[in-house]
Amino acid sequence: MLPEVASWLRRRTSAAEDWPAHVLLDAKGGAGISVVLPAHDEEATVGAIVAAVRTDLMERVPLVDEIVVVDSRSTDRTAAVAAAAGAEVVAQDEVLPGEGRMSGKGEALWKSLAATTGDLIVFVDADLRGFTSSYVTGLLGPLLTDPSVGYVKGCYDRPLIEGERRVEGGGGRVTELVARPLINMHWPLLAGVMQPLGGEYAGRRALLERLPFVTGYGVELGLLLDVYQDAGLDAIAQVDLGRRVHAHQSTEALGAMSGQIMLTAWSRLERHGRMIPLGAPATALTQFSRSAAGHDARTSDVAVGERPPMIEVPGYAASRSFSPGRG
């Protein structure tokens, strides 16, 4: 391990239990805090997450100022369940409608900047099982107590659960097989970030609104690399949140995700001056499955869309008074 990485790990890694809510309330001052859940068809889990944050961090301890669920074209009862649990529910396509429609998790996260008011924003995936509000307090701890920290990543153990089968440490396959090798190869000072693709992280609005957002699965990697480029390694911290359990995707879906991760890395290598490309990468991904006739080929486009820094969007300041609808 590089000595700079070892030093960063010692100074910038903490645990959720290091940041009790009452201590953070004393440190909050006048800072506004928003919790954001991007959600697509997550009626089974979103309600419990919203309820835990509202009960623990708004009613018992008034730390969080708003919980916003950005509904990404759900076809189930995600919006209704989230609203009933106490969240403000925003339809993704109703935020900044003049900017057009794009798809993907990153689109929902980008739109959330315009639909929230907080100085600090905590992002939490809506498919988590066994969620506790310590996820939120853990991510807020370094931001509220150290003004030099601008971005906090959660890290955790990720078991792979398939029916009754549980493999400890078996989750995060795209992280271990794609993202971590890429990061160690091209951004070695970020080698200490344990969960670069994890969906639980927090940042200062003043930093997030300066960054572009990849609209698909590459959003977490893109943000991490852009924060590093913009603010440096020491602006990043990580917090051990314990365990993370969520629904797992098929190997085919993970292949498409990996393609987007690789394309996101390519774009940052080029943009940050770390390579001189001789051509554009192909974005078609061909995958195979066996059928009665032999092997069937399926080709999909894994191109990475991107939104500009929110601070550059006309009308962004006015949009911060956007009043999310419920239902």
C-alpha cells in the first residue's frame, strides 16, 4: 500500500458508532440536511427506510430537515408507500422539465439537487434491507465536524444472498472485478476507498453542484473520481456502516453495469488528462445465453449519458424552492 493511502485510511476512516445523533445535533449549527432516496419500484423497502429516518432523526432528534424520495418512473406503489411513511415524493420528470428526460439512477440523483434545500445531502439506496438510521448519522459525522471534508463514502460488509444461500463477502462483484482494479491502476491514491460503487454517501451541496452526474450506473464512480479531481484526496472520508443487504442482480445485468463503469472510467481518464485516446470506445455489449437452438446473442447499448454541473443549469437557483408533490 502506498504510504499516502495508509495515512489517508488512518485519518479519514471512522465508524458509524463514532457519530451519535446528539453529538451531531450540537455540531449542526445552521446547516440544512437533506436525505435523498432515488427509487424505482422499491415499494417493499422504501417505507421502512423513510420511517426510520423520520422517527429517529426528525422526531426524536431534529437533525434531518427533509427526506425526499425521487421516484424514477416506478410502476408499483413506491410513491404512495414513501409518502405514507413521511417522505416528500418527487416525480423525477417533474423536476427541471425544461432540461428534458434522461434515464438511470444518476438522473434521479442529479435532479435531487434541484428538489432539495439542504447544505448537506445524504444519498441512500431505496432497496436496503435491515436499514438503520446510523447509516445517515455515520455519513454526516465527518461533514458536520470537519469543514475540510466535502464527500463521505459508506463502506460495509456485503453478503451475497441467493434464496437460502448466503456467502459472506460475496456481494459487490462489479466492485471487486471491475471498479477496484481500474481504480488501483489509474487512480492509486484512491485505493483505500473500500466501496467506491456503494450507494450510500453524502456531500456538501457546494461541491456536488460543481460536478457532472453520469445518468446510469457509473454515477458513483464518476462522482468519486470528480471529487478527487476537484477537491483532492483529503476532501474524501469514509465511514464503516456495518453490513449492507439488498437485492442482487443477475450476472447479465452486472455485465451491463460493468460496461457502464468502464465507460465512465474511460471518460474521466480522458477528461482529467490521464490518457490520450486514439478513438472512441464502442458502447455495444453482446452477451450470450443458451437456448434449445444453441446460443442466442443479445446486444445492448451501455453508453453513458451525463448531466452537466447543476450550477451551470439555467433556473437552478429558482428550482430550489420547488415544492415536491406527494403521492
